Amino acid sequence: MDFKFSQSLNLSYFLSKRLRHNTDDSFSSIIHKIAVASIAIGLAASIVSFLVMQGFQSAVKNKIYAFSNHLLITKFTMNNAVEEQPFNFKIALQENPERFPFIKSVQEYSHKAGLIKTDKEVLGIIFKGVGKSFNQVAFADNIIAGRFIHFNDSGYSKEVLLSKVIANKIEAKVGDDIILHFFQNPPRFRKLKVVGLYETNLSDYFDGKVLIGDLRMVQQLNGWKQNEAGGLEVGINLNYFDAFTLWKNELIRPSQMESDTLFFEEEETSGAFDFDRAALGEAKKLIGDSMDYDLNIESVRDKYIQVFEWLDLVKRQVKILLGIILVVISVNMISVILILVMERIPMVGVLKALGASASTIRSIFIYNGMNLIAKGLLWGNAIGLGICWLQDQFKIMKLNPHDYYVSYVPIEWSILTVVALNFLIFITVTLVLILPTRFITKISPVKAIRFD
């Protein structure tokens, strides 16, 4: 039985090769080229779309995480004031770091409202005080002029980092002195030196209102102790968590988590598994279990939910595009195989008359279709990866950074994504080939031999 099956496969493959070699100058040759072109264009569009989408998401997320990290810990309060309530930031995260191997960094911060007054402009701002623990390496890509502030060994630094947006409004540049007025009783002001300019293009959240300076100045203005701050920013190593375990936990979460959300809310889910969201949720739960009840922990995804929802919308649109591409390619391949079968009906009749089974004859056209798919995938990879390489190297396609948060179309290389797209298209279209070849079982040998 195995021998007969092997013979059938060898015959189908042999005849498929002969058909391909005999179609160089026929109508089938044009059909073959159309099929290969549709698959190549579809795969190329999928590769470009997914690598751009992933690059776009990473670029925007990295800007937010560089400014605020992944999780925020603050003193629990019922008001919505800009300035936080102080607390002793020497909590378990810093005192016992071995308990939290998934944490990359912990940095204290505080905000204070104020305004910049010049001869021509009065501008409301938020002064963000940071300490020596601030991750300057991650933030370095956002600095477009000058440098980051230097922290003094004693006393607070009188240096400040402005955004490009604010600098343009008050007509300031690196090296200038500015005067900040702070809202408190009695009102106070400080003369500070601009040592650098930053730009994240997230004007609604950072660039349009936030200055960066020394946390110790906020402590001195507010009368806080050296170990007090308005909050902690926690950086998480997302790769520490296992995707399968997180996905499994999400399946049993609804009833189990109700009692764990008293002091911090779980993020709303749309039903689809998102690794970053799940990893941050797990980290938030583990850290929350170690905190005092008067502290609140919040994900940056929650704080800037509009940005992350927009990124999720982009991701859904790319998935919809992939679905449309698969449908178009599948319809094209069905049409191609039907045309090839109709063109070879006399051959089908002869093979049936000689005793070939329907499955053997169907395999001939399935092999032919798989060959077209393979050629299409080869060209699609070359075109798609080539376009991405050109964009990654030369930044050909530009964007308006005020609308898209980045100045050019970003690319994030992912071999896994490319392989998955190739596999998905190959398997889907190969399975679709079974539909048109079922037409062969209904062909009568006598009518097929006489067919013209």
C-alpha cells in the first residue's frame, strides 16, 4: 500500500514538473506569472506592514518608557492635583531588590507646578525633579542639544533641561538663564541655567509642559526630607515573564483577581492577549503585594491610555489588512488552478482512462500550485525585506512628528514575524488549493478526451 502511495506521489510530481516546463509560451505562462505576482505583492505588503507596525509601536513606547518607565508608585490620594503627596521612597523595591528579579530600575521623582516669565511670554509648566537614579542612558536619544543636568554632591543642581517646544515659545537656547516661579505660600522663584533640550514629539504629555531638573530642589521648596519624593518610576524587564504562563493566567483571572484589585485596578482587556500588558499586569500585582496600603501603583499604559489605545488600533488595522491579503491571494489561486484544470481537461481524461485516481490527478495541480506559492514567497521576501532595508538605512519615508510622534517610518526587524507570515500564507493558500481541484472528481473521461 505504501509502495502504491509513493508511486502515486512520484507520478504526480513528475507530471507537475512537465506541465511547468511546457507552459513557457502558452496562456498558462501568463496565469502562472499573475499568480506569482499576487502572492509576492501580498507577502511583501504584509512584511512591510508588520515590520513598520512593530517599529512604530516600539518607537512610541520607548519614548514613553524612557520618560516615565513602566510602573508608577505614588502616595494614595483622592485629589487630582499635579503635585504628589510625599512618602519615604526607601521601600521594599530598593531595600530588598532580590525579591523582584524582574525589575530593571527604580528611580524617584516629583512634580511641581510653576510658570516661566520672560519679557514677552508667561508660560505655565510642570517641573519634574529627578535624582541620580534617573536612567540617563535610556533618555539620551531624546536629547537634541546640550546635555543632561549634572547633580551636585551637596545642595541641589541649578541646571534644567527644556523641551524644544518650550524653548521655542520662550525663545531660549542652551546656556541661557531662566526664572521659574512656583505656586506656593509664600511664592518662590529660582534662577536656573538651561543645559540641554529634549524632544519626544509627545507634546500633549511631555514636550508641551514638562521641564526636568533636580529632585532636591523640589524637596527644598516643599520642606521634604532627603528620603521623600512624590513617586517612584519602576522599569520592568518584560522578557523575564513567560508568554505562555501569562496567557494561561489570563484565562483563569476574572474570578480569581476580584479580591486583588482593592488598591489597584486591573487594566481593561479587549479579549485579545497582549504580552506587554499581561507582563506589566503581573509585575504590578507582585509589586503591589509588597507595598503598604497607603501607596498606589499604576501602569504607564493606564496613565497614557489614549496613546496605547491608538497603537492597539494600528495593530488591529494591520491584522485586518493581512486578512484581506489572504482572501485576495486565495481567490486568485482558486481562479488560477481552475483555469489550469480547464486547460488540461483532455489530459485529465486520458489519465483517468489509464486508471489514475482522482487524488493522483488532483495532486498534480496541487504540486503546481505549491510551486507557484513558493516562487511568490521568494519574490515577496526579496521585495518586502528590500523595501524595509532601504527605509531602515536611508529613512526615505518621512512623517509629521507632531501627528505620529516620530519623524520617519520606523522599522523593527523580526525574523519570527517574517517566518510566521511566510508560514501563514503558504499553509492557508495550500489548503485553499484543495477546493478547485475537487472539480476533477466530476470530470468524465470520455467527455474530457473529446473536450475542445
